[in-house]
Amino acid sequence: MGSSVGPRNAAKGDTSSHKSSPDDNNKSDTKAFKEIATTKSRGASPTSDTAYNNKSTLPPRLPPRLPPRLPSSDGGAMAKAAGRTPNPSVFSDVDTQETLAATSSKAQATSTKEQPIKPKDRDGIYNLPGPRYFKLCSKTNIINLPVDVVVNAANSKLEAGGGVCGAIFDAAGKKQLQKACSKIEAKSSDKMLHRHRGKEKCPPGEVAVTNACKLKERNGASYIFHTVGINLNDRSLSNNYQPVHCTETLAECYTNVVNKMVDININDSDDSDGAINSRPLANDITIKTAAVPIIGGGIYSSSSSLITKETIIDTIVKAIYSNKKTLEKHGMTIVLCCHKQQERELVEKSMAKLGILE
């Protein structure tokens, strides 16, 4: 008869033919945990050195095994209501496809929130972020937007300058646009606040109008509106202003742009040199869209601490929003153009505070 190896031999280390059973493992675990309990009763922590001074070791701690997820009777409705994505292995193929499609559509909407607009794509304006009366543009240059009016961040002399002003003069034809501006007569400001400046072709906050010159061929624009903010870098002028004067004047720029759009829709004519005159016409809307830059946010405030960029943009957004009723009544749209990431973020923040951009 062959000899058998019993538990006594196994305890001496002869395990060549002995296979551990679940009962053996349980006994080993029980012994180890009893040692820990004894150590605890003596005031030692199971993780302290004294707990292991008998050179005993604990079995490795394994992560708990979770039971498999079973199909839910609600088809994943609770997970969807909680904003979680249901596990595709749990629900039906239809539920999974709907969830993945919704996630994909949301990601696509975020990535295609704004696309560059071609100069002749007039309907593309209305696909920009924002409500119909107030759009935000950051991926298309102001001189390429297919709008009826391009607004110039001008100087009070209506001369070619830098930044947006220089770009508009170049696109419209510098000589041709300068000739049109030269036809505009200088005048004193309507507001006492600016009277110290003397006569200017375009005092701060007001709007002068010329035809679009070569911009007509480029993007279909009919007019260029020239409006002027306060130059905070000119100490001889800025010393007469307080921060509140700057924001008030800036708001007037945008409000007067809207009012001039309405006025031209009612009274419209131009002469051969490009300066705009007025005469009664039929009450038909001829201007629907205008592209406006961040006025006063460039070289006019680059080295001034009188007013911050955030305040400038917040003032602009509020000014456009305050003209909501007029814009909607006449079916007109203002497109605010900003081409710096910081400006866009500040515009989005201001629009979100007013509830006009999610």
C-alpha cells in the first residue's frame, strides 16, 4: 500500500503532494487575524514593529471583488438623469447608441461653436455665438465680414492710423477713404465735456459716416462708420477726464452706431466723393448688420491705468445690450469683433453675466 502524506507531514514542510484546500486557507487567515487581535489587546498597533516582531506575515491584501453589474430595469434612466454615461455593457444597443450620439453631438457643437466666415457668406453671420441682435466674432477679420457696415475705431481727425483703423483704411483704399473723410467738416462736440478739444471731424462718442469705398467689392459693405473713444495716452487731453467719463463716452460710441444705422435706414444718400448726406427715403430697412471692434481697447489705453481692459469690454457689452429693443425692432445685428484670446474671454464673461451667452 502506498503511504499517504497527512497534515502532520505537511506541517513539517513536505508539501510536494499536498494541495491546499479552502479550509486550510481559512485556518491560516484565522490564525493570522487572531495574532493581530492579541497584539491589539496588548496596546500595540497591528502596523507597528511590535506586531511583527515574531516574524509572522499577513497574507497579501487583495482588492475587493465587486459583483458584476446587472442590467437595470429602467434602461439606464437613473444614470442619465444623474448626468452619468450609462455603461454600454449594461443597457441595450439602442440606449448605448443614443448616449454615444448625444455625447458626440455635444463635443462637435463645442468644437464648431464658431467657424470662419467667407466674405460673401452673409447668412454665416447668424451662425456666430450669441442672440440674433448681438453676435460675437473672433475667427474672421473685421474687414472680411460680410456686413452692411464696418465700424472704424477712428481718431478725431479721421486720418489713417494703426491697428483696426489702419487695416480698414488699407482694405477700403487709403487714398479713396481719406478723400471721403476730408469732405467731413470739423465741429465742436455737442457735449460740454469735450468742448476743450476744439473743433474736430469726429469728437469722442460721435459717429461720422462715409461710404465703404473698396470694401464694397471685398465684403459687400455699404458704409464705414467712424467713431472715437477717449485717447487716454494723450495726457494733454486725458487729464480732463475721470474714469466715469471714459466709460460714458465709450457707451455713447456704440449707442450712436445703432442710432446712425436706424437713421440711414430712413434717410440715405451719398455724394460722389463718399461723404454721406441725408434726405427722406422710403422707410425700408437697408442696413441689417454692422461689425464693430473693441473701441478704446488698443493704443488708446495701452499705457494708461485710468481704466482696465475688463472695464472697457464690460462697458461695450452692456452698451450693445442696452440697445436690444432698437436692434430687434429694426431687425438689425451688431457683430462684436475681438481677435485676442483675452478679449474673447472677457466678452464671453460679460455676455454670460447678462444672460445673453451660455
